[in-house]
Amino acid sequence: MTHRTTRHSRGADLRGPWLVSLAMWLNCMQFVDEKGISVRELERRARTPTNLSGMQRWGYIAVEPDPADKRPKPPRSAWLVRAKRGGMKARAVWGPLSAEMEQRWRDRFGSGEVDELRRSLGAIACQIELELPDCLPILGYGLRAKSSRFERCEPGARANNSAVSLPLCTLLSRVLLAFTMDFERDSPLSLAICANVLRVLDKNGGRVQDLPAVAGISKEGVSMALGFSGKKGLVAVATDAAHRSRRVNLTQKGLIAKSAYERFVGRIEARWVERFGAQAVRELRAALEPITGDGTSEGSPLFRGLEPYPDGWRASVRKPTTLPHYPLILHRGGYPDGS
């Protein structure tokens, strides 16, 4: 697809849209065409806010007052979101990709394994009582999942959460989001901060510049997490003049928070056994573990799918050595490592 990034363009048209992620398809462009949709209706269908200003700036959509609305100053929620030329090209390319990705997973991991993963995810998803989006939401302040807008399913519609037509990425996202919401009801800190940053720190600390590689997220994601954690007194960042670097360590309050994170995760897993059934939880873990491995480049089969295309932007940056323990969906295009 014709697109632009900071470092290069692909295709003859150098005015192509900025390259964005799967999240921007699932929370925006799958619902937007050249006829347009109101901001309010887009958010209702997506079940989560999208980055409208970004998608405008990146060349996918136009957001304007509806010409049919004769009010002098219609509220922004009534404005019309319409796909531009780049957005229509993106819809044509992105639409078939969910099926293509799942077939690649079947080729990579085995059809039986993917069938079992879909079945075990569906067994949990069909019991979730909320109308969740097709992807993880863009994280808000404190890198928390925005969950206040999710409505309860009608009892008869709950089975739709595990419909065979749902993409595998949607099943994965809804189950992880349900776990996230349980965690963040108990915890004053987000799962994204705890699982990615607090997890890899201790009282002895380490260099800030090493955290992106260790945690598996972008330096911008690390900066956001450290900024929030610093305000809460969980981490201390100091300049190491001798080595011309900055070092970060957990404070005593941060050590307590890290321990609480580990307890909360165990508590929620036990709660899920009671809520969804021991067999359903056990089968989901059994289906996930062979695919995820330990999350490192040496120990995770997922890394077989992370080889970038030679002309893609990821080919020009440092290859990851580990995956995030929690996908960091930021406003910066929605990449799961926060890029």
C-alpha cells in the first residue's frame, strides 16, 4: 500500500497516507467510507474512541460539519467522518488482512493449534458481559484502558462475543481487555505500567536507555510510564555523570507496588477460575503457551512472524529481543509496542 513514514515512502505517490497500525483499522477505518459517518455513530460502532485528529493529520479521513445539519454550531459529535482517497485505498488493502493473518498463523503454528486457540478464547469471550471493542483501546492517562463507555450485553446477545466470524485478533483483544479491566478495578496502577516497566525494575535500578529493549516497548512508551510512575513516587531517576546516562530504580513505594501487581494478577486468575470455570481457564493457557513461549526472540515461536519487510520502517530500527508483557496501544498510530 502506498504510504509515508518518517524515513521513507512506499509507492510512486509520495503523498500517500502515514503508515498506521491494525488498531486504526479496527477502531476507525472499518466503519468509515466516502459517504461518511457521524463522530457519535463511529464511536458507538467501534465501542471505543479513536484518534480522529491523528487519522486526519495522517491523511485517512476528513472530519467536518455535516452539510445536511442546518444548526449554526452543531456539536462535534454530530460532525461527519469521511474517508479520503488514502482512506479508501487503505480500506481496500486492510479489509482482507484479518483472514490473511489467520492463515499465516495456521501455516506457522498448525491449523489444529489455531482452532484450539479460537475455541478456548471463545469459551471465555462468550461469557464476558460487556460489549467490548474489536481491539484493545488506545490507553489513556496513566496508560489505563478506557472502559467507562462499555455497555452491558443483552443476555441473548452474549454468544455473539465468540462468533466464528470474529477475527482471531479480536478474540485475543477482548479476552485480554476483560482481564485488564478486572486488574485496573483493583489496582491504582495500570496493567500496562506494571507488566512492562515495574516488572523489569528493582531497587538496584538500571539505565533508562536500556528499558525499551528489556521491556519490549518504545522509548516513548517508557518515557510515558516513567513520567507517571515518577509523579506517584514509584521510581527515582538520576543522572549518572560518570557514565553520561540516566539511571532509574524502584523506590520503596515502587517495590510495594510491584509486589501488589504480582498479587493482583494471581488473584484475578483465581477469580477467573471461579467465573469462567477451571477447565476453560486451563485450556486457554494450554492453547496460548506453545505459541507465546517465554516472549523472547530465542524462546517464543511468535518471533517467526516478526521478520520485517526489507522496505518497511521496522527494517531500519533495532530488532526486538523480547515482546511486551502487555501491548502498549498509544495514540502514536496504535502499534502494540507503543511506537
